[in-house]
Amino acid sequence: MKALLGYDASRFKHQERSPIVWEYDSLINPHITISGLSGAGKSHTIRAFMEQLAASARPGQHAFHGV
């Protein structure tokens, strides 16, 4: 599973769009933190993140711990 988190802002001045991607299969610690001020788009970001994960997941791939 993988999801696009955004683009590297430091590359914009060079007219490049370097994607920042969260890839579950390549991470030692797959946790993620989303923080920001009120109105910054945290809920929108989480919704978009979950939609991308659902689109890239294979059946039976999810393992929920502690449930």
C-alpha cells in the first residue's frame, strides 16, 4: 500500500514536483502523524490518505492490532 502525502516544497523553485510517498511495505515503522492548526486541512488530508490506501490495497492485506 502507498499514498501520496504531498510534494517537496524545496524543489518548487526549480520547477520540479518531487512526490513524498508513504509506502507501507518499505517502512520499519508504518505510523504517521498529521498535525496542524484549526482549519489547516487535517480531516481532508486523512480522508484523502485513506482513499488512496483503499485504492492501492490488496484484499486481506490489512492487519488491525488490538482489535
